[in-house]
Amino acid sequence: MKTIFRQLNMGLILASIIALGAAAGFAQDPCTDADGQGKLYDLFREQFPKKATVDEQKATINTGKQFLEKYGSCESAKDSADYLKTAVPALEKALAARIERERFAAVVTKFNLGLKSSSWDDVYSAGKQLLSEKPDDLRDVELVLGSIGLDETAKTPRVTKWNDDTLRYAKMSITDLEGGKTFKDFGVDQFKYKSKDNALGWMNYTIGYIYYFDKSDKKQGLSYLYKASQLNSDTKTNPIVFQSIGSFYFDDVRKLAAEVDIMAKAQDPKDTEEVAKQKVDAIKAKVALVNGTAEAAIDAYTRAYNLAKADPVKYKKEYTDKLFTTMHDLYNVRFGKTDGFDAFIAQIDKKSMPNPLQPVTPISDPEPVATPAATTTTPATTPAKPGTTTTPGTTTTKPVATPSKPVATPVKKPGTKELSTVKKPVVKKKGV
């Protein structure tokens, strides 16, 4: 039985080999398949419309590759093969360019739609991608990404989600603007600025505002806000810039006045004449610094007030009234009276604003006339003398020279309150 099976298996194998040989012998040479060549090439031509979709272009390329694979070496298909050997790579290159172009266009569309709908996550996502791929061609996008956080920070409630990115791109924009890099339109849509200087002003203002009101880094913010006030930009007429500078000085007035109060209370009738004199001299020096700081604060608030009052459409009366009250109270802190206030603020716009980045110049008032009395009470309505100051929420004292030891007597303090509200930046103000 095993012998029979073995013979049957060998017979089946031989039959298969013979069948395959016969099939191979009857297979048609592709180079003689004129009909197959014509049909495949005609299919390539049909698939080659100029306005084909991406998938249709891929199908056309695949058909061309099939033709070359099957008939590319045939003499009978030489003309068609020679054409396809050039056409197929060109089609592949064009398709790759189209796919890339459409991908990039989708990113641009996402960016533009995000701007229109205030979808800032989409704007930042797309904008960062655009800048990473074509930074030299799309530098205006920097200004957009460096602007968004300003208006969002000014909202109630405040939105600070995008502030770190805003700071990054605002600083990048300043570097490129100052470096002479090319900007086509100085921004896009609602974040488009009318000139290089205007863009520089707003970038500095944006950085200063965010540092000052969000990051609680007033000193850092002050440097940018001051620069915004010095550029030929809309920002040099923005009262928020000057109010912020005034507020910075106001904080210093309160801090310095508190120090004067502590120093005055440290005077002791038991002090030796030398020690007493040292204490009085130290108080006088500190008071001179309070005086200079208070005048710098009045200067900044007055500029803010004048600008806000000149534009009642943007800045409501409530805002200008609060600025005026702050100016008036600071004047009372500085001089211990209200007389002469109008004349004092009238001359402020005629001179240059002090640079808040430089140390304040101390201002010492003339020495009071010494009297034989040990102490002299100073009415709250008289001008403050050297060693005298008042400030919001602080009781301060004034050393008075006597034939023996200097002592201090309390001076009535005015009820000054700092301007607590901040005017929001006006949206869509940049390109006007």
C-alpha cells in the first residue's frame, strides 16, 4: 500500500510541474501586449485632469508607475514610457507641493478664524506654527501674539491665561522692530498698528501693563510704561501710562512717610544734643525724599488727569474725578495746605516729566524760624517745613529746633486715598 501511495504522489507532483510549464509556455510577452499597453496608457490620460483632487492625482501617479513597471523596458512602448519617466516624478513633486500648500493654508485659516471669533487658543496654536515655519514672511503675527494679553488682563474679571505668551512675543516684536526687521502691515486685523513707532509704543505698554497689574512687578512694569510714554505712539497720550507711574510714586510716599513717623517717634527728650541732632537731620533728609516723591506723583497724576479730561468719550467723568482727588490729596500731603494747588498743577505740562527709572531728587523746604518755646504745634493748614510730612493713613511728626534739644510735635494728617480703579485699555485702538 505504501508503494502505491508513493507512486500516486509522485504522479501528482509531475502533473503539477508539467501544468506549470505549459502555462509558462503560453504566457504572453508584455512587450507584445499592444492592447494592454494602450488601455493602461489611455487610463493614465483619463486620470490626468488639471483640477483633480489629491486622491485622483495619487491614482494618476499609480497608473503611470504601473505602466512603467510593466511596459517601461518595451521597445513597443518606448514613446509612452519615455514621457511617463519624466511626467510621473513631476506629478509626484507637484502633489507633494499641493499637500504642503493645503496643510499650511489650513493653519492660516485656523489663525484667521481664531482672530474673528476671539478664540485665542487657536490663534496662539496656529500663530506659533506659522512663525516656526515662515518667521521672515509672517512677522506681523508676532505683533498679534504680543497683543492679546493686554485687553484680556483689563477685563473684569481679569483673564491672564495668555499673558506669558503675550510677554514673550511682545518682547520678540520689540527686538525685531528695533532691529530693523521687515513687518508688512505691523499686525493683523484688530491687532494692526499704524506705524513702527506706534507698534513699539503698544508693545512696551502691553509688557508694562501686564508686569504692573498682573505679575505684581511694578518696578519692571514701570520701565516699559515710561518708554511707552516717550515714543511717538498713541501710548504717549494714554492716561493709564501716567496714572500707573503716579501710583508707583504714591506707594513710595506712603512707605517713606511711615518711616518718617517711626523715626520721629524714636526721638527722646533724654537724647544728648548730639544724638538729637543726628535724629533730626535724618528725619529732615527722609522728609525731603517724601517731598520729592510726592511732587513726582502729583506730576504723573496731573498728566493722566489732563489727558483723560481731554478725551471724555473714552474716559468717563468718574475716572477723571478720581484722578483729580488723588492729585489734590497728594498736594495737601506735600505742602500741608490746598492753597496754590491750581497754580502748581498748571505748570506741570510745561516741563518734562521726571524719569521714574532715576532716583527721586529730594526737596528740602526752607528752615523754620527758631523760637524759644520747647515745642510748637503746627496747624494742619500751614505749609510743611523740613522734617514735616503727612500721608494717607499715617500720623507723622515734625522736629522743631529749640535752644536745647530738638523734639517733635504731631501734625494733622489729611484723609488721602489713592486712586483705586484702573481705566481699561480701549479695544481696537491700535490702528486708528
